Amino acid sequence: MYPPNGPTFKGDVSWYTVNLDLPPSKRWTDIITDKKNEVSSYVTVSSLMVDTLPYPFNEEIRGIASVSGVPLGEVVLFNIFYEVFTVCTSLVAEDVNGNLIHARNLDFGLFMGWDLKNRSWIITEKLKPLVVNIDFRRNNQTVFKSTNFAGYVGMLTGIHPHSFTLTMNERFSLDGGYIGILEWILGKRDGMWMSFLTRSVLENATSYESAKALLSDTKLLAPAYFILGGNQPGQACIITRSRTHSINPLQLDVKNGRWYVLETNYDHWKEPLFLDDRRTPAMKCMNQTTQAVSFDTTVYDVLSTKPVLNKLTTYTTLMEVVVLTFYNFFQIFVNVIDIFFYIYFCNYINIQKYAQWNNLIINTTGAS
């Protein structure tokens, strides 16, 4: 229940300020100085080229590498990781008074190593100490606020005061982020990194409609879902993106009974994968409450219900744009059933690999 308490609640997210008036290489100094050890612990991967990334993100990344002591290329890879590996639940709901509530769980780290001792996903637990709230300011005025990972310059969750709220979910597609990233490395750079786009929209768009246009029309490196909420009744939508255009957008339509929009990681017009159906339980919870929706009686509880809350959940965010409410929490999942699923999955994969290898040996032996 809200306010958060009980076995799933693990604390509030700390606040920091990023001064957009500073040179890009200096903006993240305070955060990275405070989170230096956590960044070094998480980022242990190979290098990539920072010069190809757009300004000011490339200079901000250089500054993060300088302060943290982590090699520059590794910080770059840390910043593009989320183009292909983020799974989430996002929703925007309109209450009976026309107020819009935007909320999300951010899940990350699927199949990236299981810690048998602590019964948790390794990457997910490494990320949690890096979660921070950031107030992005210019001329001593708030431009936008975001929940983010220290050292990550793109945006996954944010609020532009009194104008709009925005979350981004990964969209899995054959023409996915891997292809776009490969094209970028090979020199084809006409698409935009999706988390850089959300950062740019939060920083520069001034209204729900202008944000919607940018999110719908900008060419991307990776497919995505953008969940956007405005400051007027009816202003909420799910923008389903291919790398080149918007597909079948879903708009809030209270008059016809659609008082909320909800997105996980599957196209809203298709059935979700049965092994990862967070949508159906979340929608059942929302439908049971009807439009008498609020932070304390509905949304937080929906996001705290399994499997919407799971062992991949890194943080939970609740936003109301008009009154500028922006709450973020750590939660934990207190169930071990997923351990057995993971062990079963790994054993299944190993059996399949063994069978393929054994078949290869038999075929090779027979051919000789």
C-alpha cells in the first residue's frame, strides 16, 4: 500500500542537481564523485568510440569517465546498454477529476547472470546503488526532473514541469537495437539514440503536442515504446516506434472507456509472450479499481503486484505533472519461484546445446 512500507519497500531514491549552464564535461561531477565506486563496480566491459556520439552527450560522457576513473570506452558502452536490454511496465491513468497519473517500474538485467547465493539478478542488483533522482537546471530554474542511473546521460523516465511526463520501454523487434548500433559503428549515423531523444525532448519540448511529434517522427537506432502524458484531460498515449516511424498509436479515450493506457514490452494490439505477461495482471488490477484511481489506492499497489513487480525491478516511479509530484522508490520481490524457472531455463538451454553438439559429432563421424 501507499505510502510505501512493508517487505517490498527498500527506501527512497536520493536527489542530485545537474546544472545545464556548466560545460557538458562538468555537469555530472557531483553525482559521479558520490557514486564513483558504484560506477566502477558496474562498468567492466570493452571500449567504444565516444567521438561518434552527438554533442553534448559525448562531452558529458568524457566528464563522467574523468571523474569516475572508468575508461572512456567503457562509460560509452554503459550508456548504450539500455538501447537493447530494458524491460518495463508503464501506465498513464486519468482519474474522475481529469488528473493524469503516470507511473512505471523499470526492470533491467534479464538473463544477465543469476546470483544463486542472494537469489537475485546480478546486473539488477549492481544497478540499484546507481539509481538517483536528478533536477536538471538552467539559469537556476528546473528544466526537467528524471530518475536515472549515475553515469548514464540518456533518459528513461522524466517530467517536464507542468507540461508532460515521459517514460520509455524497450520494444523487441527483428529490426532491433543491435542493427542500429552496428550501423552506427559502421558509419551510418542518421538515426538517434532513443535515450538521447528522450533527454532532448524533456529538455527542449515545451508541450505535450510538441513532445508527441518529436517522439513520433524522429528516426531512431532502435525500436521503442514512448509512454507520454500531458497536463490536460485526455492527453496520454503509447507511441509504438519502429526505427523509422510510429505504428498504431494508442490514445487515451475516456468517453469510450479507455481511461488508462498501459505498456510493457509487447505491441498493444498483440498478445504478450505467455512467459512474460505483466500486462494482463496489471490491467486486471486497474480494471478492478475503476476510474477512482490515485497514488495511494491504485497505482503504487498495481506496480507492487507480482509479476509487475519482479526480481528485475530496479525502481518504481509515480508522477503527476500539474502539481509536479515526482516520487521514486526501491522495491524488492519476495518470492523465489523465479529461481526454479531460471535453473530450468538454463538446464533446457544446456540440453539443447548438448543435443546440437552431439548431433554435429554424429554427422561429422558419419561423413568421414
